[in-house]
Amino acid sequence: MKSTVATKSTARAPAKKPGTPRKTTPRATAAATRAKPPKDAAAAGAPDTDSPKNLTDRAHDVVRRLILQRELSGGEVLIEGRLAERLQMSRTPLREALLRLEGEGLLVRANARSYAVRRITASHYFQCLQVRERLESQAVALAIGRVPPKDIDALRSAIVSLEPDRQGTGHWQADDQIHGLFARASGNEMLAETIAHLRVLCRLFEVVDPFNRIEEDRVEHLAILDAYMAGDPKAAEDAVVAHLRNLARYTLSRLSNGLVI
């Protein structure tokens, strides 16, 4: 009797070693996959890029960039279907993005089904520059000591490395950085928002050929950074005002030569 029990005991399947993966059926694997997202996506908190909001944000950012970098010119009519095809986007998020851009002042209604890129007149442009003089000079003075030196150094390097003969994406990015940096660091959110809006309006002012003030801009922007790093609010204010007034004079000279639309 005892020997029979012992024989049955030894006939049992060997115990599973610790750490040995459990066998799963295809059905169980599929259920587990549906139950929880991939580990790396969950850890990173990756957004759902296919959600309507993200698609609208993406469409908004793309069209806004095309306008501000003048790949879509002032007065150009944007037909929703053609633009959706060009950008390889669906119409619904693009339609919502265009509506937002209208609210931001970059687009105006051309008709019931299309928009046009807003066109800024010379008079409006010079008025914006005058207001920017007051606001941006105040912003740079308020921002003294608030921007880390490493950020100033990085911006200086970006300005110095700009191509001397082509006003491209790098130029616009550096221009946005230096004019937006001190506005954001001023501690006055309304001041920063107003400056950003005025800069958008100025960017919409169209010229027949690019401004090509690359070298002048470089020198004037570096002068602003130098005054800021010296901790001299008056010198920084003066550098900002001088830069904007030089831009106004340059534009006026181009107007007299018929180089502005």
C-alpha cells in the first residue's frame, strides 16, 4: 500500500521553477493586450494624437507657422478643401483651426466657405511699432535679473550663427525668441500677451521681397542682450527703442521705393 502511494507521488509533474513564465493561450494574450496600454506609452503619459483636440491643435500650429513665416501671404484666400489636401489633414479639425486663427486676428472671412490671410496696411504697421516701443522697453526693464544667463548665452549663439544672406526660418525664430523672452519674463502676463499680439500684426505686414535686415537685426539684437546682461534697465530700454525705430525707418525707405505691397 505504501509503495503504491510513493509511486503515484513520483509520477506527478515536477514543480515549476521560480521565474519560469506561465504558458498563455492566444486568447489570453489578446485579452491582456486590450486590458492595459503598452508600458512605455503609459509611463510617458503620451497623449492620444488622434483625438479631435490634438488634431485641431496640430492644424492650428501648422497654418499659423505658414502665415508667420510668410509661406501664406497677406490677402491669400484659403479654400478649406484645397488646404486640407495640401496639408494632408481632414477637414473638421482644419475648419476648427481656421476659426481659432480668425479669432486670433491672423485670418479674415473671405466668404461663407473660405478665409483670407489678414493684410496689414502700412499705417497700421507703424502704429503697432509705436505701441511696441513703449511696451517692449518696459518689458525688458521689468525682466532684468529674471532670465537665466544660460538662456541669454543660447540666444546669443543662435543670433550669431544666423546665415548672413538669407532671411529664413532661423531668423524668424531668433527674432521671436528675443522679443518674446523678456516679455514673458516681465512678470506681467497681460503685457506679454499684448506684445505677442502686436508682433503677429507686424509680421503680417507684407513686402514684395524680404526685409533682409539680417546684419542690422543681428547687431541691434546683440546690443539688447548686452545691455540686459549688464543689468542696466535704461540701456536695455534704449536698445529696444533704437531697434524698433531703425526698423520703422528702414520700412519707410522701402515704402518710398515701392517695395511694400
